[in-house]
Amino acid sequence: MHRITIIGGGFAGLIAAITAAEAGAKVTVYEAHHTLGGRARTAEGPYRTNEGPHALYKGGPHWTWLRQRDLIGELAPLPPLEAARLRLRHKGALRRTPPFAMLKLLRRTAEQAPVDQDFKTWATNIAGEEGATAAAHYSAVALFHHDPGTLSAAFVQERLRRATKLPPEAHYPRGGWARVIDRMAARAWNLGVRVETLTRVYALPNLPSSIPSGAPADLPSSLPTDRGPVIVATSLDAARTLLRDSSLTWTSGRTALLDLALRTRRGDAFAVSDLDAPGWIERFTAQDRTLAPAGEQLLQGQIPIAPHESRADGITRAEELLDLAFPAWRDRVTYRREALANGRTGAVDLPGTSWRDRPRIDRGDGVYLAGDQVAAPGVLSEVSFNSALEAVSLALGTRTRQSVDLKHA
């Protein structure tokens, strides 16, 4: 029986744990926090805000994998009337439809965008500057980057197509992502996976003896020597510290998050996309009323901000969108929370790079990476999923039934 150690009990770590256990491995998961889920956690209490993703994209490989194991659970459908309440800010005003020039970039017959050119330049040649700018800003809903137009055209085009596909790919697990994580944790437990929460790993036995500042003197959280292959399923920043590897870096984004609960008012928008600047506000109780008490609506604003901008700058822009789309919202607030997601929104690829150029999964000496900023294809959480399957496949030295052949992806 193989022995596999997984550091990190988020989405990628649980995917890896379940896959390895199904293949017959003896698996131990170490999680630094008292709960599993990572950025897929959902807050307890009357306002069930998600720290990370809110939706599953049905077109991704993880959808089939989760469905086969009955891990998605009940979905919260978006009523057709609510879906019709998508609003777009363009030239300072709210509208129901995107500018015509932007539609040229959404056609399925549009040419494949190049990897080595930025999206704004490529899209301007097709749809003009106005259409290119609007499309770039709309794509921020799947990018969380303050200037999508400067990114690889191929990278942005894939996410723009997925975010605007009809019927929509986005599906919402009822009760938030925590319900999916709970089911995944239960399956791991039933497969015999050992989970150690509140256990932060500071060192691996085969790495140099230098210990990071803040680590306990006796290192009670270092791994045993018979740990077997190790899959590091943490953020890239945490992996860089743990593995003492300064090369573990990749571009990500910074996003100001504003969670609000408002007293319900008929006619509120389902979502507002800012085409004048990257930004998005969504009313999540439109599809799942269990996320807030009766008579209240739960919203989240996601405003990407530049490196020189503050969280307050992003919150100000979110409030400007709220002023347009949610009349008298300040008088209806029953709950408010602000946060900053710094480098926690997945990888973004600059011109001339693709997912293949990100930090590789196989780090040598039986250590493998999994997460949303490593060398695996996909959109949003699909990167975590694909990298976790590939890490398990490499760790076991064989192709698992679900593994992705990244050489040909």
C-alpha cells in the first residue's frame, strides 16, 4: 500500500486525498486551520458568505467527477425572472444589453486569440477599442484582475467565453461551497483518510534544516520520515515558504470584497457588471434564499484593484455600482463585511505565457504541487482539480482512472 501525505485541506487537497484513497493509498491530510475547505469555506451563522468561489462551472472536468460521487448535492437554480435582471454599467449608466461591438468577441465563430499578444490589442482589431474595453472589463468576473486587457489574449478569451456561455455554465450548490466541502470530507473519512486539523507543517525531512521564523523550536509539526510522497496543496505563497523555493511565484490579482445583507426590495438587480472598469456585484440569494434570513438579500461586490490601490479604493467603486443598481441600499443594510483577497484569486497569464509556464507540479524528491496557480489547465477551481489529479498520478507512479494527461491538454 502506498503512503501519501497531503499538506492543505482545501479543495485541491481534498480532491487529491479522495483520488489517492480510491486508488488504495494510505492518506494523511495536514490542515493548519480548524476547518477544511481553504478558500471554499462558508461562514456559519445567519449570513452564509463564501470566502472563495460561489459557483461551479458545469463545463469543467471537476463537475463530472463530483457528480459521479454525489458530492455536489442539491443545486440552487436561478429563476428565469432573476436571470433577466442582469445589468451592465456602460458610460456611467445602467443598461440591459452589452454594446454591440462587444458582441463580436462573443461569437463562437470568432478566431482563436493568440497567446503572445495582449487581449486589448487583439480584441481592438476585431471589435474596436470600445468593444475590446467592455469585453475585457466584463471578463473580470472570472479573472479578478484590475486590468484584464494587459493579459494574454488566449487566456482572457477562454474565460470570457465560459462566463458568457448560454445556457450559463455557473451553477450554485445550495447552502454555499461549505456543503460541497462537507460532503468531500465525509467521503475522504469513509475511505480511511486521516485528517489532522490545527496542524501546520513547517518543514519536510529531506529539505535543508533552515527553519522559517515563527516556527516552534522543537518543530512538532514537521513530517515523519516515512511520510511517503508529499502533495503540497496550499497557496503558492505558503508552498514557497515551506519548500524554501523562491521560484514558486506567479502573477495573481488583488480584489476588494464587500459582503452586504439588505432588506429585500422587489426589482433589485440579480447582478451588475461594470463595463467601465473591472467589477462585479451579485445577489446570491436570488438563487439560494438559505444564505440569509427571511426578508433579506445577500450580495457580494468583487472589485479588482491595482497594486497601488487600497481596499478602500475598491470599496468606493463597489458603492458606486450599488448606488446605480440598488436604490436606497444604505438604508437597507443589516450586515456588512469588507475583505481584501491578495494573491488568492488564481493564476493569470501574461502575454507570451500559458498554464504550461507556471510552477510545475513535480518538484522532485517525491514532492508535488496542487492548487490554482500551478501548471494545469482550466478556469478557476478547475486548475486546482486538474493539478490535484496529476499530482496523485505522479505520486503513485501510474495513471489514475480520472487523471488528466497534461502533455496533450
